[in-house]
Amino acid sequence: MSTQSSERERMTTSREPDISEGETPDLQALGDIPQGTGHTVQVENLHAYYGANHAIKNINLTFRANEVTAIIGPSGCGKSTMVRCINRMHEEIPYARAEGRVLLDDEDVYSPKVDVTAVRRAIGMVFQRPNPFPTMSIFDNVASGLRLAGVRGENMRERVHRSLRAVGLWGEVKNRLNSPGIGLSGGQQQRLCIARTIAVEPEVILMDEPCSALDPVATLKVEELIDELKARYTIVIVTHNMQQAARVANSTVFMLDGEVVEHAPTNDVFTNPRDERTERYVTGKFG
Amino acid sequence: MQETRHQFREDLKELERQVLGGLDLVIGQIDRAMEAVSYQDVELAAIVVADDDRIDGRYLEVHQGILSLLARQSPVATDLRIVAALLHCIRCIERMGDQCVNIAKLVPLSGHDAPKDKEILDSIERMGQLARSQVSQARDALQGRNVELAQDLVRQDQEINRLNRGIFKRAVEIGDDVELREWGMFMILVARCLERIGDNTVDIAEQVVFVCTGLFREMADASTPPETARST
Amino acid sequence: MEAGSLSVAQQRLRGGPGARRRRAVNRVVEVLCTFAAFLAVAVLLLVVISVLIKGLPALNLDFFTKNPAPFGMTGGGIANSIVGSAILVLLATAMSVPVGIMVAIYTSEFAPTKVSEGIRFALDILNGVPTIVTGVFIFGLLVVGHQQSGWAGAIALAIVELPIVARSAQEVLDLVPRSLHEAGLALGLRRWRIVLRIVLPTALGGLITGAVLGVARVAGETAPLLFASSIFSNLGITTNPAQAMPNIPVTIFTLSESPSPQDHAQAWAAALVLIAFVLILSVIARTFHERSRRRIRG
């Protein structure tokens, strides 16, 4: 406890960083990107079940490093389920299980030698409804992923500062780091959750409809942030908003009834899709 | 049960109807312009010039309709290609209308009861028929999304091109005849207009192929020299 | 105005035939319900006021600081009972609150659904067990063959308090949104850390409410103590739980059985102290409940 309060003291009485902080995301705050550190995710023969319900059928997909891949499809097609199999959140649901391989670079996250909490630190997740921890301040929220994993140390405040700068929140919250995280607006809360996720320094970020609960302006800010984030992380975003997929994603996956129908560059999916079903979905003939 | 995006589909179909109607207007203008040329009918020529307002009006309507559809409905995939194609086609229609006006304006200038050269006149009439049939075929190709019909237009266009070159040579030949040569020059201009109309139908054909296949390929038209024309 | 002379709009807005009767029925029901509500509050006020009136005269400093006077003499107080009750309730709470909260955490976080439902059911039944039965049970287990003791009394009270604390804690933990668990899991945290550092702090207000309600209930439980802690060797202040400890509920009972009117007056006064204690605790519980609800809803 005393370490926390002394950290906070130093926070509020310290010199202001001399780079001007605007509202735009500043990924440079995280430092230079080391060469050749892109991370690929490869899904092989993935099946997922809810009890007896075979929700995901034999999915094979590659998510390229440092790109944004969008997953679109009608409700119930399995897009959220598939994404939750990537960071092994699916198995937390009672009676749910997954089979197959998910390779982060070369390592299968389902391998028995792997520690599931380490998987989730490497593959972060942002949810549909912003979920900052209600009993924690803004500072504590961003630090929570580190602190509660047992990380201690001097540079906690530096890491929090960097994460908040990276998501473009620093200017808005620098004078109230001790106020509750839930006191922020919806859009700010979601960016806070993103800051919390990147503070843990993941390699991949999964986003499950991150903007559905936000107003249009907040949505655009988050999309802008996603565009910046891809320089450092591989991003997978589930969205039911096709215009959003069209705006942010390099490539798009169309799923239907638990299977992948088409995976192509976004431009192709929205000007000249190969599959008839994709054509019908994106033009709104069904949904 | 109503299909989803019913209003959008209706709006898109209506735009297409207007474009097809524009092609019909062009056919009418070609017929009248050719008749005015053949019979030196100055009054008919004046009507052609006045009627071009309808084509210009159609252009504005379709243009506005497309902007509105893009803003409100965010069309994608095939719908987007159709919208882009319709915009291109209505411009071609407007240009074809202008060519008809150019032809009509040449009628009074070429003089009343001027002596005419039968060979040139026949070629002009033939060109007019071809231009008319090409516009009609382009209309059918667009309405039916017919790729073969569209590609066939290139073949027909080569015929118009041949006739155009022929008229030019003949006009040079009769150039020594003082009474005929002015008329001959005007006929060269008429032939040029008709040849431009042919090029526009090839443009429309390219758009039809684009809508159907998602690929855009330049087709060899009269303005491309045969040696450098890409094979289709 | 006759019906025929109203316009169509006026007729429609007036509600049609039977509207007046429907309004009258509505009024009657409203009045009856209001009356019932007042009745309920009035009963509480009646109890509190009569205890106040009867008990206030005997309330003085001696009452709180002196032990009971020897037989036949007047004066004295219930200092020993107050201390005894405090110790018994404290012991009972120290036993039941941690266990209750841990049971709640188990059913909320770790147990499979069927097991969790089974435990909830068992706790509900335990809650409904008449306290006299609990008293007899403890009597048979701990008192027969030995002697009455504060421990026996405290354990009996803990048995009564446990289901209250546990059920209340379960309700509050269930209210914590699953999204917080998910957020914690997605960050790569272990379950026990999530429970300890995220879920419990969020539910803290509600957990305290549950504990306070448990204390309020158990402070006045008489039946178990009649069996476990009602016969005292001396009438001084006892702090040793190995012996039977004087306590307020039993004292009220014995004082009211006595022929002396001063004793009756003291019984009323003791009842007043008990009721005041329960009222204060209820107010505290309420405040924490509000705070907890605001936090969880975020």
C-alpha cells in the first residue's frame, strides 16, 4: 500500500513531460519498434463446442503480423466464439471446449506445456462494453494488469504514463489519475481499457465489437487508435458494423454458421467478393 | 416478405431505368439527326438541337440520384460497381447527345440543295445505322448484364471506323470539285461525330463487363491503333 | 353537460363509460394500501415507543456501569450482561463471518452450478431452523456432561448467524458483473487474485451489510442462550468464555420473571438498549448497502 501512495505522490508533483500532449494517440510514447518483431497468429483445424453444440467447424486462418483483420458475419455465426478461442477465454465458460491448434508465431497456445495466464498476457482482449475496475482509480486500472500479476518496481508510473499517452488519454486524465476509472465517459473508459491491455505489453490484441457501446465520435477515436496500434500489435477485430470493417481493416474474414466463407483484402470483399454468400451479406440481402 | 433494403433496391433500379431511358433518347436523336442530314431538313435539325435539353436534364437527375444514393446507402460490392458504371454511362449518354447536336448543327451549314456525292452519302447513312444499332445493343447489354453482347460491340465499332476512314479518302478525292468539296468537308465532320458515338458505346460496353466481372479492361476501340490494341 | 353535446375528441379523452367507476375503485385500493403501510410503520413505532416509555425511567448511568444488585436490594445495572453479550456476539461473528464469506466465494466463483445450488438450499434451510432447535443441539453436544459456557453460546449464535451472512454475501457476489471477471482473466490474472483484488473490493459494501445484519439478528437471540449460557456462578463481569456468560436477552427474560417491579423496569430498560442497538446497526447496514450498490452499478 505504501508503495502505491508514494508512487501517486511522485506522479502529481513531478515535472510535466516536455512533449506536448494532444488528444491524438501517441504510439511513439511506447518507444521505438524493434526490427522484425511482428507476430502472426495461425488457426489450424479449430473446432469449438458449447456442450453438444458444435459452434465452430474446422477453421483455418492466418492473421498476418501488424495488420488489422476484421471478422464479419451475421449474429450467431461464431465470430466472437472463434476469437475467444485464440486467447483461451472460451474454455472459461461452463461446458465449453475447443479443439485444434492456435499458433502464436510458432507456439501452440493449447499445448499442455503452456500456462494459460501467460497466453492471455501475450494475447490481450478488449470487450464490447468498457469494463474498468470500479474500485480502482484511473492509475490503478492501467497498472492492474501488471500489479496483480506480481510486477513491482519503480517504473510503474512510467509504464502507466506511456500507456495513457499511447491511447491518447493522457491529456484528458493527467490531472485526475486518482479519480475512479468509472468516472470517465464511455469512449474514455474504452480507451482506458485499451491502455490497461497494452500496459501488459501483449503481442496480439483481440477486440470484440469494441465500439458497439460507444457514440459515433468516440467510435472514430477508437478506430483512429486501432489504426495507430497496428504498427506494434497484430489486431483482430470482431464487428457487426461493415462500414467499420471497411474503414479499419487490412483484410476481412466473412463467417457463416461457424465456418469461414471468405478471407480476402478488405477492398476486394467490399468491391468484388468472390463468394456469392459474401456478396449477399455485404449488400444487405440478408443479415 | 419484403426483401431487406427494399427502398435501396428500388432506388437503384430507378436509376438504372433512367440511364436506359437516356440511351433510348440518344437513339431517337440519332434517327432524327441522320434524317436531317439525308434530307437537308433544317427544321428537323433545330428540333434535335432543342431536344438535347432533355438529355442534359437526364444527366443531372441521374448524377444527383447517384450522389444521394452514395451518401445515404453506402453501397458495396456489385451495387457499388453498378453505381459507378451508371455514373460513367450517363456521361457517355450526355456526350453522345452532344455529338447528335453537332451533327444537327452541320446541316444548315452544308447548304440547301447542294450537289451530293452518292458514295459519301451512302457511307454516312450506313454509319448512322451502325451507330444507332450500337447504342441499341449497348442498351440491351446493360439491361441484360450480357457480357458477350458487350464484347461484340467492339467488332461493330471497327466497321464504323472503317467507314470513317473511307469517307475521308473519298472526300479528298472529290476535293478538286469546287461545288462538292465544301459539302465533303462537312460530311467528314459528320462522320467524325458518328465515330465518336461509336466510341462511347464501347465505353458503355466496358462498364457492362466491369459490373459483371469486377474487372476493368480497355477494349480496342476506333481511337486505338490496331497494332497497340490489347486483345480482349 | 349531456353526453350528446360533447365532441368526439372530448368524448374520447374523457375515458368512455365506466371511467368514473374505475377511478373510484382505484382510489379505494390506493387508500387501503396506504393505510396498510401506515399500519406497519405504526406497529414499529408502537413497539419502540412503549419500550421507550417503559424503559427510560430505569435508564441511568448506574444501569450501564453497575452489576445487578444482590437479591432483595434495589439499584444496580446490567453492566455484566452488556459485556457478556458483546463478547458472545463478537466470538460468534468472528466465527461465522469469515466462514460465511468463504462459502459465498466458493459457491459464486469455484463451484459447479449444481453444487452451488445445493449449498444455497442447505443454507436456506439452516436459516429456517428454529433457534430453539439449535439451542437444544448445542445443549446436547457441548453442555450435557460438562457445563454451560460462553463458547457454547457463541457457537450456537454462530450457527444462527452463518446462513444470514453467507446468503447475503452470495447475493452481493452474484451481483458483481461477469465482465469484471472477464476483464481480469483477459489480462492474464489468476482466479484467486481476481477474487481477492477485484471482486471482493467491489462487493465489500454488500459484504459488510450482510455481516451487520447478522450481528443485529444474533444480538437478540434468546433461545440458544437459554440452553447454553443462562446459569451463572456469580453476577460480576465475566470475560472468560469457558464459563457461562451473562447476556442481555437472558437477563431480560429472568428480570421479567421476577416479582419485583424494579426488576421489571430494568427489563424494559434492557429491552430498550437492545432495540436501540438493533436500530443503529440497521441504519449502518443500510448505508453500506447503498454505497455498495452505487459501486457495482458503476
